[in-house]
Amino acid sequence: FVARNWSMKAMHKLIVCSATYRQASKARPDLATLDPRNRLLAKQSRLRLEAEEVRDAALTASGLLTPTVGGPSVFPPQPPGVYAFTQVPRDWKASDGPDRYRRGMYTFFWRSAPHPGLTVFDAPDSTSACTRRNRSDTPLQALTLLNDQAFFECAQGLATRILKDGGTGDIERLAYGFCLCTARLPNAREREVLGRLLVKQREKYAHADADAWTAVGRVLLNLDEFITRE
């Protein structure tokens, strides 16, 4: 670290490019015996993405992410009336155009009323330094991924991307969408479950195939594997 002129960038690069950091998190019987608590870093830790990264991942999978670097804060969509019960009622006007889909790190943060889409995933208090974030697992997180307007728009974008680039057949499209969200192809059981879901949603949205695929997209974005770093 000192030899590299105290460069944090060089240190981070050294860590993330190391064989230890790039290991898989999959548990193995031999590792459970040799290093049961993973104190020797025999495998990678399996961690949920941080608050800002969760929506970033959804935007990336859906093809909506605006990659612009820098600039003023943005106002992604959130449920109406969120700030009606705060000490000082505020008006949140959601950004339009490309700013609507900027990375989470650019989200405007009111100290007295932080963005609920971030706090539900344990974003820290912006009024003080945070050296280590907490990670919780609550039903609110799953409900947010399923119903929040910001993630619903991502599901719509994912459906559009699947229909446009995923091929012509349902099996091919389901595999494409699943791969966008998990970086792997679905197994036979997963294909069967997704296929049944698509059939059921088509019965509900008989004249709107895009809506049926949006429902599939909502499920894919709600997978534990989607928001977890393996």
C-alpha cells in the first residue's frame, strides 16, 4: 500500500482482482470441515447487494440504466404521499427522461426523510459517517421489489427487452430473461415454473402479451439470486 503511494484505487484493484476475492460462494463439504466459519476465506461470502446497487441491478437488467457520470442529484419515482407525514411536508417531483434512470448513488437525500426505496435495503443515515452497513432480510424488501413503482418500471423495461431481443419462442425468451437477471440459464425445474407463470398471466392478460411478460419480469427481479452477490 505504501509502495504504491497510498493509492486506495490500486489497493481496491489488487483486492478485487485477487483469487481469494473472486472465489465462488458455493458451500462444499470439504470447506465446511476445513474452515466452517470461513475465517480463512476458503470461499466468497454470499451478500445481498447494497441499497443503491439493488435498483442499479434492476435498471441494468431491464436496459434502462443511464450510464452518465457526475451531475446534480436526481429524483427517481417513489410512492405518492411518502413525505406527507414528515415534520416538514415536502413535494417529491420525479425526474423525467434519462435522469429518471440514473444510478442510485445520485439519488437526492433529505436528511430528515431519506428515500424509502433506499432505507428499506438498509441505506445508512447520511448525517454521519458509516464504516460498515447493516444487512437485514425483511418482507418489506420483497414487497418493494414486487410493487414499488421504480421496480415496476424496471419490470416493464425487462419485458420489452425480452420481447425485442430474446428470440421468437417462449422457452428461448424465458431463458434470455432469466439469464439477464442471474447470469446463468434456468434448469428444467425453473423453466417449468416460469412457463406455468407465463401461461397463467396470459390467461389474465389475454390481449396484452407485454403485460404477461411484465409479470414474469416482476418475479425475476424478486429472486433472491438477483439481489445477492454470489
